[in-house]
Amino acid sequence: MNMNWYDLTFYVFAALTIISAIGVVFARNIIYAAFSLLFAFFGVAAIYVLLAADFIAITQILLYVGGILVLIIFGVMLTSRAYDVEAKHGLLQIVPAVFVVGAIAGTLIGVLTTTKWPVTNSLPYEETAKPIGALLMTQFVLPFELASVLLLVALIGAVMIARRDRVRKG
């Protein structure tokens, strides 16, 4: 087997992603699960970099690591008694999960082993962030701005709902 640095780097980041995802699933403490999720997100972003998808890698880091994960961590830290939350682990949850995971794993292994994967020469690296940014600011500026306004309205609505519940309880 002839392994170059690209393959080795891919396997390292794939292992990081898989081990971190397993850490998310099996963590007893929600804070440890959130930090495992951080490494899983970084591993996925690194795989995007290896695939020459620089825009998607940067978006992965900015949105998921910089936004979603920070939101989850702050939500956990600001929620009272969130440190003592333990996941339920009974036979009632484990047995169906094992069957579902086994079926999905069997299907994936079957697809991976029976598919004839084409091997091509790699194309030269081309920057993708600049053309995508140019399209977002010219041809797709209206849908881009509408999506941002929709997200802003959803955020304001969520804050108002949260404040109304807090005022009622307080």
C-alpha cells in the first residue's frame, strides 16, 4: 500500500472526527459532549480543506464552531443545574439503537465494498471563496439579504418568547 502525506492527513482527521463524535455520543457530562463536538467540527472542517473546498471549510468553522457550538455552551452554562444532567441509559433505549446502528452500518459497509470507486488525477487547486462571494453579492444578493432578515426576525422572536416566559415566572 502506497501512502502519501495527503492520505495520512486524511486518516488522521477522519479518526479525530470519528473519535470526537463517539465522545459526543458516550459522554456522561454535557460539557464534555460539547467539547467533543468542537473537535468533531474541526475535523470535518479539516477534511473540507483536504477536499479543496475552502469556502465550505471556513463556513464550517465560522457557523458551527463560532456560532452553534458557542451558543450550545453558553446555553448549557446559563441554564441552572445543567452540569448535573445525565443521559438516560437503559435497556429500553439501547436495544433499538443497536438495531438501527447495525442496519445503517451494514448498509454503509455494503455500499463501500460493492461500489467501484473511480480514481482520477487530482485537479489543480482553485480558490472557491472569491467566486462564491462575488455571486452572493451580485446575482444572489436578494435571496442572501432575505435569508439574513428572516434569521434576524427569528432571533428577535425567540428572544421575545424567552423574555415573556421569564417575566411570567419572575
